Amino acid sequence: TITIEHLTGEVKPLDKKEGDNIPGGARNLDGMLIVKAKKTWKESMLSRIVQLTEEAQLSKPRLQRWLDKFGEQYSKAVVLLSLAVAFLGPFLFKWPFFSTTACRGSIYRALGLMVAASPCALAVAPLAYATAISACAKRGILLKGGQVLDALASCHSIAFDKTGTLTTGEFMCKAIEPIHGHAKSVGKGFASCCNPSCEKEALAVAAAMERGTTHPIGRAVVDHSTGKDLPSISVESFENLPGRGIIATL
């Protein structure tokens, strides 16, 4: 039994038999696996996910392309304007070329203009996309590029059709249902199917057996029993049948 939830988002365990394909990055839950590698790491699904993430960081969204084009023209304009201040200032405003105790020089003013109008902010802005894509990838969210973030900014509603997109990827025990129902008809009224402690006993038995397995459903049963006042049950023998279930003697 394997799980590929971190690859597809599906939390349901998959039973595999001899001859089945197992994707790279799958995690074994029960039993022992003997596998034969047929592809290299670069051909695996996990490698393609990493490659897509790297390509997404390199792809330029519309805003970044505009910033690159504008930044190039803006940088040239700042340099030309600074040179104009440095060389035309003494003729137009009677500034000295170099600073004196009485007045700042045109060279000093030109350098000040170049520093103040530096397009560093425009050059650093695209890094926000790469940082956001990397942060999402670390949390299991894969983006196809920065244009996805641009579209998300103007999005008002989202429809999800993939299991695992919004879920935690873990099973949870919600209720215990007797096979024949909770109640049965007795005359004109209804009586309980069994005594009030039947659900506790059933949960105690199930939890005692599931403690010997690493199956996700078994872990959900054990977690559900935590903190409840359940009778103590000891397990004398235990056998795990990979992909089928468990057998235990209590």
C-alpha cells in the first residue's frame, strides 16, 4: 500500500501488486516493496514538479516585462539628466563645478540626483514574484508563473475540483455506526440497538488493533480514541495483511 498524496493531492492509499508502476516520490505505508528503477531522476514526476517550479520563477509576468522595458529607458533618462545638471548647472544657475563653503557644486548635485532617482526599486520589484513562487512551493502550492499571481489579484471567486487542494491530506474519524443501525423497532417505540457503552467498546477494540499499523485510516482511528475514557484492551497477537487489513487476538 502506497500513498502519492504529496504528488497528486489524493489522500486515498493505493494498493499495488507485482507488475504495477510506482511513481518516484511515492511513500510506502504497509509491507515491503521491491522495485526496479526504469527511469532516471530527471524523468520522474517529482523532478518535473521541481523543474516546473524553477521555470515558473524564470517566466516573466506582464508587470515584470513592463518594468524591464520602463527601467531601461528610465535609467538612461536619469544618467542623461544627471550629466545635464553637472555640465549645464554652472552656465544656467552659476553653480561651481565643485562644492565650496558658499555653494554646493554641480557635480555634487548631479551625484545626489543620480542616487535619489536610482531605479533600484524597479530592479528589485521582480524578485517579489520569485520569492512568492518559492514560498508557495515550500508549502505545496505549485504556480505556473508570475502571471498566476497577477490573475489572482483580480480574482473574485475560485472553483476547486481537485481532492487535496483544500484538505489537510489526513483522514479523520467522524462517527461510529453500528452495522444494523442505531435503533430498532420494539413495539410502538424504538429501543437502542445495544447498551450505551457499545460505541466505546467498539472504538477501544479498533484502536487497540490499529496501534500496530501505520496505515492512514488506522492512524485516524487511534487519533480519534485519544483523550476518551475507553476500557483497556490488550492485544495478544497481531498480523498485518498489506492492502487487505489486520488480524488480532484480544
